[in-house]
Amino acid sequence: MPEVTSEKHYEEKFEFPLWKLIKQRAEEKDISYLAASEKVLPEYLKTIRYRDEEFENAEIQKRAKELAELTERD
């Protein structure tokens, strides 16, 4: 019998947020992905939270909680 994986995270389709923005801009303006990335990237970089320890710790705790919930089900 084949192994069936029914975990929520396994079935989720994932796309990087930056890639979504690039594709969206390229389609809106009918330009290449390269041209779209050159327009999107400067604004996107302003949203990245480098060295924000409070944010990083909150994200780590959130992921730890998700992993704990997944192991509880097993």
C-alpha cells in the first residue's frame, strides 16, 4: 500500500512572496520578469526585517509551536 501523506504543510502550494510580486508586476505591465524584478526589488527590500530580534524571536516561537502541534498528532 502506498504511503499517503495528509499533512497540511505537505499539501500547501508554496511560492516565494518576492516571486509572486515579480510575476504580478510583469503581467500587469506586460514586461519581462527581469524588468519587473528591477522595479519591484527596491521596494521589497524595504520590507525585509534584518536584525529585528523581536520579530525573529516571535517567528521562531511561532514555528516551534507549529512543529509541536504536528508532533502531537503523531
